Amino acid sequence: MAENSGQDSGLPTDFEGQQAPLQLGPVIKFGAVIIGLVVLFVGLSILKSVYTDLLWFDALDFRGVYTKILLTRIVLFVIGAVVVVVPLSVSVYFAHRLSTGPVTVPLPPQTVEILRKLVVWAAVAAVVLLSIVFGWILGSQWEIFLRSINSVSFEQLDPVYGKDLSFYVFTLPAYDFLQGWLLGATVVILIASLALYFVNYSLRGVSFTLTTGIKVHVSIIGAVLMFMLAAGHWLDRWELVLSDQGAVFGAAYVDLHARKPALLILTIIASASGVLILINAYLRGLRLLVGGVALWIAMAILLSAAWPAAMQQFTVNPNEFVKEAQYIARNIEFTRSGFGIEIEDIEEVFYPAEASLTQELIDQNPQTINNIRLWDYRPLSDVYKQIQLIRPYYDFKDADVDRYTVNGEYRQVLLSAREVAPEKLDPVDQTWVNMRLSYTHGIGLAMSPATQFTPEGRPEFYAKDIPGDGRIPVGLDSPGVEPDIVVDNPRIYYGENTAEYVIANTNTREVDYNTSEGELFRSHYDGAGGVGLSSFIRKAAYAWEFADINILISGEITSDSLLMYNRQIQERISKVAPFLILDNDPYIVAADDKLFWMQDAYTTSDRFPYSDPVDDETFNYMRNSVKITVDAYDGTLRFYTWETSDPLVQTYAGMFPDLFVPKELMPASLREHVRYPQDLFAIQAQKFIKYHMRDSQNFYNNEDLWAFANEKFGQTETLQVVDPYYVIMKLPGEDREEFVQLIPYTPNQRQNLVGWLAARSDGENYGKLVAFNFPKDRQIDGPEQVEARIDNDSDISAWFTLRCTEGSTCIRGNLLVIPVGASILYAEPVYIQAEGIKFPELKRVILATGDKVVMEDSLQTALTSLITVRGTADAQTPSNGESGAAPAPPGGTTSVDAEIGNLGDALEGLKENLVTLEEALESLIKLAGGE
């Protein structure tokens, strides 16, 4: 009957007369050769990268750093691959064995055998590939494990579990990763096994049958999966100190009274489910397996979502502050600790913020007045690019703020490095020789005092141009006056714009500078920066690395040639220390006859308990624990540990003992230019907006919430937030001026000032924060209100209307709020820029106090006008019935001299108005004639 049925179906039962099946032997051999070549290429590529990186780190004397990272990655890769390959191989083996059997598909036996071999080889390939992937993933987390092994105690316990904070910062991340990694591996093993069951049963042409062996196999994997989930629930209990579900960041009322016990219960349920699944493997049916999983899912929904939501709604919300008060206090304490704004870190002082400015205050604070920053870095950078590039193949990125002692005076300056930019050459000149061998470096810098400018509106210079001898003098440019610093070697091979590799010490001499006779001077590099191309193997490796055959075949390259790459300073630093976060603003320093880059670096963590994370950032702990210097000539890196009490930097120092050096070893000439970093201060200032409130009730009610002040900047009327800025000022109670970074605050949704936050940068006071608290019983104008007063001044408004016409635009610089003694001085520069070219000229200076606004063509004139006007007003309105004499203007001039000066200013203004009127009449006549 069966035989007749088979004949009637028309299916072939005799394969002798059919075409022989495809012989896959040659195809398999060819495929194996291709795979072997791919593996060989990948292996050689990895070896090439390791070899070139080893040469690069060795050239920097950081071989130990690289080998430590490399060996850790290799060990973790091997461990990860072995941990995955063993259970995966065993699981795949049993899946294949338990799913093989008689074949009912009408295919030739040879074809069936070939398909079986293909399945086996595919399974083997999958096992190998998945093991490599999981090994690679584990190896990529080398930092987590090294930090855990070398962790240093914070010597501070968390109030919930009583564990040292280092457990959450260093140890728990390793546990979390391992749990997630093992859970992922278990899921992959389960999927791979089920996939192999499906393929084998499909090839056999039979329906799937759940045999005892298969049930035991799947049950074991399912049980391991549940145990991994149970471990995750247990770890999640500790993660509650990083919860963001309550009124504040960190473990809150619902976290500790609902989620914490819920996670403990889920840990027990998941473990019990795993045990039930194992028991079910030896019982008939799947009731225990399905029941255990279903119980876990149902309880996870109930305990993780419903219970906390109900407690929040019915217990916490009606009495939120009462329930959350102690957790709010913890959040305040730990957030201030996480960002270095603890009570002991910030000195709070009362600042009277007087509305008027007197001659006596000016005389008592000369360096503060002489260092008011009128040049903003953005317009000044444009000016530098117009008049200080000297050659078309140079460029300035931006101007940085620093301070130098010039002619015995402590002066705030802006400076920018003149870096090479061969990409600006004409395309026809962008040959390989020019781009890689000839135009290799920039030279020198431009430096200007922050306050001074010429009558034409251009900056004065402390350093400029490229002298004919290639040496850059820094200081006053006056006959017979020796410069304070002479940079004998101002060449910049490493900087912010040096993105491409170059080769020095070749047969092609490098473009350097023009001599005093106008001839182009070419030079050879005599430093130690770069990797030597002393052998064919090195040339071949780098030719492959950069996909540039010229490195291998060029006759210009000699055995003494040096290959310089990773020259961009932040890229260079991150290559050596990828675990450090870098400040966005490295700055150039002239010291010890050379140029150096100063780079601030931060240690950060996103695992600091109870600390509120930075908006749009991934960390809630931050310290400026490392200062890095980069030699602009040879690229030498020095990592100085600055905040030695930071457990993170201590941990990194334990990981890489040869990387860091004590800050005491930094040369004094460089220490003078260390400054409090901008990014850290901006983040601390952002946190201080709310976390200056130490009382939990006030914090909860936002009773004293602050905000950053706003100002007008540029050519538009749009307001922007005031950025932190550097000033040289005398802090209350101090006897000399110092370099300070400031940020003003206003009350939330109001414009008047309520205080400042200041960060000190000089000497032993470096890193100290000072909070200026203003009087609360009177109005103190904020920047936005002063901007409105400037706009409302009829004389200033008329000037803007006349000058900012078609063909030119006015640019309003930063409005700086500067403490002078017990008073406040507001200063804003005004630039004029012609259309079509970025060449702003500083034309006016606006000064204001709490009661006056003036605009003049220089700082000193504006101060004279400000004091004179105020003094005259006071004389006309005596206080307490007594006549008041106007204080003498700056420089000791008399009131008559001041009036004469004012008359001269008025005549000058009248002259300008007459010229404008004449131009308007000429335009009107032309217009009338045209009609």
C-alpha cells in the first residue's frame, strides 16, 4: 500500500538515472583559501596596528602604559572567548546530537550528507565567531577591571548600605558588566541551540518533537538564564543609590520602601524559577517551566511597577517633603561633594556692591582697572587672522586668556598660536612633498594686552610678526626696552590645527620663516619628536597604516627621518590616557625659551551615589586632578597630578605608575600660567545655581533659585547667557590683585544681580572658590538691565544709529561685571566691522555703574567721564544738607581740566555730527537730482 502510494505520488524513488549531485569539494577548498587569506589579512592588520602603536608609545616613553592596556585586553579577550566557547560548544554539540536522525526529505544521500556537513561547519564557524565577539567585548572593558583591581577608598560610607563609595564607583560597574555580559552570552547560547534544532529538523523533513534530552538541554539553559536575572535583581538593589525616580537623584523614599524589598523578592522568585525549571527537566510536561517563568514575569510587573507607583501616589505625593526631606539632604550633601562645591570648599563673603565708583577706589585698584578685558577672544581672533598670519599657509584657531608679568606689571593678555595650515595652499601646490615634508610646522604667536588698543581700533601687541632671526620677543615693543621673554624656539609641530602627519629630517628642507632680507629660510628639525623611519619594516608598516605608498618609496626619506602623527594635542593626549576627560580650551604658554600647550584634564564618574548628574552629561562626579603640558616642538607629554586627594586619580596612578608625576615637578615658569579651568568652573557654577541652598525645605520649594545672567553680544539683539570670564582683581580682604574667574548670578526669572561665584588661580590660592553674596535689601543691576540702560541712553543710541549703517556693522562685546573695591563696574567694548570682511575695530568703550552710563573712545577717557559726571551730580545734590565736592578725576586733574576735557569731547562729537549731516545732505541732493 505504501509502495503504491509512493509510485502514485510521482516522486522519484530511483536516483540512478538523475544527474549526479554537485561536488562541493573544490568549492569548499576555494572558500577555505579565501577565508584563510581574510584571516591572515586581519591578523597582519592587527599586528601592524600593535607594532606602530608600540613604536609611537615608545617614542613618548610611555611603552609601559601601552603594554599594560594591551596585555589586559589580551588576557580579558582570552578569558572571555574561553568562557563563551566552552558552554556554547557543548550546547551546540548536544543540540546537533539530539536533533539528528532519519531523513525523510526526498534528496540524494550525497546531497543530504553535504548539507549535514555544511550545517556542522556553519555551527563551528558560528561558535568561533561568537566566542571572538564576546572575547572582544570583554577585552574592550579593560578600564573597568583595572579600576576595580586598583581601586582606592573614598573613606566615606553611603548611608543606606554602609559601603565605601569606592564600591559604587569602581567595583559595582565591574559586577554590572559581568552580569550583563554573562546574561547576553546565555541568551546567545539559547538562541544558537534553538536555531540548530530548527535547521536540523527542517533538513530531516520531520516535525519538531520535544524529547527528554531536548527538554533537559533547554531547561538547563533556561535555569542559568533565570539565575543571571536573579543576580541582576540583586545588583539592582545597590543601584538604587543612583536612582532618578524620586524627588531628587539617589535613593528616595519609594526606592527604599518599595523598590528595594521588591528587588529582594524578585531575586528570590527568579532563583526559585531557575530551580523549578531544573526540576521540570525530569518531569513530564512543561507546567513547572512555564509556571516559574510566568510567576517571575507577573511579579516583576507587580513589584517593579505597580507597587512603587501606588506608594508614590498614595503615600509620598500627599506628604512629599515630609517623606523625602532626609533624602533631599543627602542629595544636597553628595552633589556638592561630587562637584567639589562643599561648604568647606567655598568661602562665602558679603559684598556691599556699592552703586557708585570713586577716584579713591580706582587709585586703590590700579591693576584691576588696567586689566579690564576689552578685547573679546572672538573678534580678536578675526583681527589676528587679518594682520598676523604673515603667510597664507598659517592660521590662528582662537585667542586664549592668560596673564604675564610685562615690564614689571601683572597684565591680563590674550594670545594665539600661529599654526601651519598647508590645506590653505592653492590646490596646485598641495603636493605630497609640500603637505608632508615641507610645510611641517607653525611658528610663534600673537599676544595682546586685554585692555589696550590703538587709535585705529587695532590691538596693541606684546608679541607679533615673525622676526627675521626666527626668535619671538614677548613684552613691550619700545626702543631700548628689553623684552620680558624671548622664545628662542617658537616652532609649533604639535598644536590644535595639526591634524595630518608630517615627516621631518628628510632631504627636503622645511619652510621656516623669512629672514630680514626677505629670503625664505628653510631648516632641519633637530628635536626628538616623532617615530624614526630607520628600517624598511617601519616604512612598510606606516605606509600600510596611512595607506600612503610614498612613505615606502620616496627617496626624500632617510634613516634619520622622523614621522610625526597624532599631532593634534587633544588627540595625542587621549591616545595615551583615554580615561581622562579633556577641557575644551587648551592654551599656549611661552616659557623657558619655548612654547608649551597647557591642557586641563578631568577625572569623572557617573556612579557617585546621590549626586545629581550634569544636564546632558554622563557624570555626577568631577575633579580637575590632572594638568597636562605638551611641548609644541617635540610633542613631549607630562601628566601632573594636581588634586592628589582624588581617589580616581590615585586609582589611575596605581594602574599606570609611570604615567603621572607630582605637580611639584612642574617648572615654576609653567606653574605661573596654571589657571582654574573653564569647563569645570562652568559646571560647578551651574550646580551652584540650586545647590547653594543648603536647607532642605528651601531646596524643595526652590525659594532661592538662581540663574545665569544674560547679555547682548554680537550684531543681533538676541540675549545670550554670560559665560564665565577671567579678570585680574583684588578680592575683599586681600592686599594684591590676582587672576580670578567669575560668573554673575541673577534670581530665577529676574534680571538683578544676587551674587558672584569666583575661582582663584594664583599660587597657593589656586582652586579656592569664593561666593560673593550681594545685599538683599536693594536693587543691583544685572547685565541685562545694564544693556537696557545702554540702549536707553540717547547719546549712545544716537551713536549706534549713525555708525551702524549700511556698509558697516556694530558688534557689542561681552558685558563684564567687575568688582572694584566695594563697588561694581560694568564694561562693554563696541567694535565696528565693514561688510564682507571679518576685520573688527575696537572703537568705543562703554562703562557703567549703578547710577551712570558713559561711552568714550578709550578706557581712561570713559573712566574720567564716569567719575566727572558722578562728581558733578553729587556736588549739585549735597547729602544731609552739606555741600559735596566732586572727587578729582583719574591722574589728579582738576575739575576745570575735566570741564575743558568735556568741552573738547563735545566739540569732537559736534564735528562728527556735522560730517554725518553733510553726508546726509549730499545723499539727499543726489536723490533729488536723480528724481
